[in-house]
Amino acid sequence: MSEMSSEGAAAGERIAIVPWMRVSAALFAVAWGGNEFTPLLVMYRQIDQMSAFSVNVLLGAYVLGIVPALLLGGPLSDRYGRRPLFVPAPIIAIAGSTLLAVGASSMPLLFAGRVLSGIALGLVMAVGTSWVKELSEPPFTTRAVDGRGASRAALALTSGFALGAGFAAALGQFGPIPTASPYLLHIALTLVALVLLWAAPESRPRRDTSGPLLADLRIPTAMHRRFLLVVVPMAPWVFGTAASAYAILPGLMMSQAPGLQIGVSGLLCVVALGCGVAVQRFAAKVDTPLSARGIGIALTVTVPAMILAAVAVSLNSLAWAFVAAAALGAAYGMLLVGGLREIQRIAGPRDLAGLTAVYYSLTYLGFFIPAILAALGAWIPYTTMFLAGAVLAAVSVGIVALSWRRHLPAA
């Protein structure tokens, strides 16, 4: 995550952090905070005897912060610039982690902390993804490469999600003050990222306009047929696959790792998101502006991934759970990159952050899947629900295939 550029100076050589890297560092730190809670779900169930439904509600609570922050922050940053909307995000993330650190036994404090974490994550995902994309193009770099900004943003987010979960699980399982130390580490990390962010250049100056503010919240490209027929059917699967791997499977495998439930939960997160990181270079290679190949392949991978999850649950096998988590993580990584590249081709320069926000809002619908399945679990076996997920993923492949080369955005 640390690309540097050397610049000669009269007093010798100094090392300057590449502009897009400053923003990526904050993306990474806030994503870390967004996912540090996930492997600790098992801990909260143990220390406070919370029900599976309650902890999954807390998992999805930050979506209540993410979606408004996405839908408001993205379009507003197209009008007022990236910095005014992005810089507060790490500060909000620190506030969220502070509440989580002190609220281990308080459902309201945990809920509020998750919502604040969601607000911070929503801002960095909508605004930061666009900012990294713009800082990856001239005049901030020597040459532009199609899709590079999307890949950099996706890598920063997924790496933050993975390492946040891994370190939180390690501290929750083996560290001192397990209910607080994961969040204290995140606060320290985010303070460093905030310092780096401060010198990031603005890539989209404030736009002089006399039009009503409400007009800026409208995203015309959200009605583009390519977006409606290709991006919308795949978007909920992005975090639907991820949440299946690191929110549903760990809870179902608790009996297979007595005494090490938190560590195993974190390891499942790391395996899933690590595979999500590893596959992103491949996802960039198979993506093409000439068709929906990248998204189509990603959805196709989702089908066997869901079947593997069903096998793991049916056999109650931790080994199969890790195999399923790896497959689900690979699907997540390919879906995330494919979707970002598609929307960056569809969006115009005036609503890039706005369309990014709409896209991410749709992806986070998948985060409600754990709570929905937990509610249905009393009547429907998880094996059956995962197999139903495989069927729905196959249907999504068919829907995207119908518009494979249709409604391509103008070059």
C-alpha cells in the first residue's frame, strides 16, 4: 500500500508520498474500522449472551450510516469538492470506535458506534473512490490507465476490511481488554492516516453553480440502461458473498472450534477478504469495456461459492467452511472490481461520486442477508438457503447476459 516517488531537491533527495496514496491510506483505515466489529460478533454473543439476530442487527446497523452518507456525500462532493466531504470521515470513524470501545455491555452504545462507523465508511467509499480515481490521472500522474483508479480504491478497501478483521480477532481472542483493544488500535491507525490525508490535493474544485442543492442529489446516469440492466442485478452480491463468508459461516461453525471461536471467526474473515484482494488483479484483466465479461464471470463464480457454503453447513465442517469462505471471497473481489470499473465508464465527470454512491448503496443491501437468514433460520435450514442463493446467483448471470454487449456507454 505504499508507493513512493523520489524527487530531486537542491538540498538532496526527498521522498514524497504519491497523492492518491494519501487518500488510499484513509480509505484503508476507515475500512479497517468498518470491519473490525465482524469477527467480534462471536465475542459479544459469549460475554453478553446476545442472540444471533441481535448481533447480526449490530452488524448491519452501520448500513444505516453508510447509505445516507453515500447518497449525500457522493453528489455533494461533485459540487463542493472531495476534501470537504472526505476529511471528516476519519474523525467520525475515531468517534465510532471510541463508542464501541466503551460500550461492550450497552446495546445502544454499540448501535451508535456502528452507525458512526457506517457514516465514515459511506463517505470514504463514495468520495474516496472518486478522489483516488481522479488522482490516478493527469495532472496528478504522468499517464492514465483505464480502470487503475478503481483497482486502487478496491484494493485499499478490501485490504482494510481484511486486516481490520484479522487484528481485531487476534486481540479479541488473545489480547488484553478484548472488548476495547481492537478499537484502540484502530483509533491510533486512523490518526496516522488523518495526518497523511491532510496534504492530499483537491482534484475537483468547488463548482460555481446557482442551481438548487436538491438538483445535485439527482444522478442522471443512475437511469442509464447499462447501469440498470448490468450493475443493479450484480450489486447486492458484492457484500452478499462477503457477509456470507465472514458473518454467517463463523456463527454456524462455533461448535467446531471450542475456546477459539473469535480467532477462527477472524481467520475466516481474513481468508475470504485475502482471496478478495488476491483475485483483483485477475478481475481487472478479464474486465473489458466491450462487454459485461468481468461481471458475468464474477457472478458465475458466485454460484459454486454458494454451493460450497451449503456443503460446509450440511457437513458441519470447519475445513469446508474455509474452502467456501475462499470461494465467496474470490467472488466478492471480482464483483467489487467489475462493478466499480463498469460505473466509472458509465458516469460522467459531473456525477462520478454520485453514481459511485448509488452503486455502493446497492452493494450494501447484501449486508442485510445475515440478519434475514438468522430470522428465517428457525424455519428453513441454512443449507437450503445457501442452495437457494446459488439459484438466485445463476438467475443474475442470465439477467446480465441479456445485456452483455448492449447499452455500452459512449467512449
